[in-house]
Amino acid sequence: MAGKKKDDNKKNDSKGKDAKGKDGKGKGGGDDKGKEKGNGGGVKGAQSINVRHILCEKHGKKEEALAKLRDGAKFDDVAREYSEDKARQGGALGWKTKGSLAPEFEAVAYGLDNSTTAAPKIGEAKTEFGYHVIMVEGRK
């Protein structure tokens, strides 16, 4: 108990990162990793993402693909059926670094949480290439 009071005093004296780290989950460096998995705090810090997409020229076709995903179809299966680009391998674009994608696409993709093709967390974007349904499998 005496140790806890000591930490509380330090928190009042020093309003910097050390006080936050001691009141958090123990180690000061753990805060950023928690944000990465949570509400997107660490998402913005990623420098590259492993991304998949479904590209459709027509809005109606994109809506059909979204309906299949909402009905529980796997993202890669829907991408093979509906995507109109060269990434027919389940829509896989691979690892893409920040700045290498169309700005509209990138804004959506870097804001998404990681997910799997079986349970995708998707986003949508419209670019000069058409309508995209996007999911992110990993980030670095």
C-alpha cells in the first residue's frame, strides 16, 4: 500500500509519460501496443499494411459483393468472383507502404483494424480506378 501512495505522489509531481506508465498496465512501453489492437490509436503509426481489395467499375457490382460478404462469404472467394483487377488471388495486393496507394484508398485502408478473410472488417473507397471494398490482414 505504501508503494501505491508513492506512485500517486509521483503522478501529481510529474505529469509526463512515467506517471501514466506506472498507473497503466505496469510497463510504460505497453501503452502503444494496446492502442494498436483497440480503437485505432496505433493504426495511424503503421508504415505498411498487408491489404486485400475487391475492385468494381460499377457501384451495383460492388453492392452485390458487399451483400455476399454480409451473408458470411469469405473475402477471398468474393474477390475472385467480383474483382475486376489483376489481383485475382483473393484480392491480395500484398504489403503496401504508406504513400504507395491512391490517397482515397489509403485513408480507408490505414484506418481499418486487422481481420481475416473468414471474418473481414471492411471499408469502402472510390478512386479513379473504381469502387473498392478493402480489408487489412496485418500491419508493420
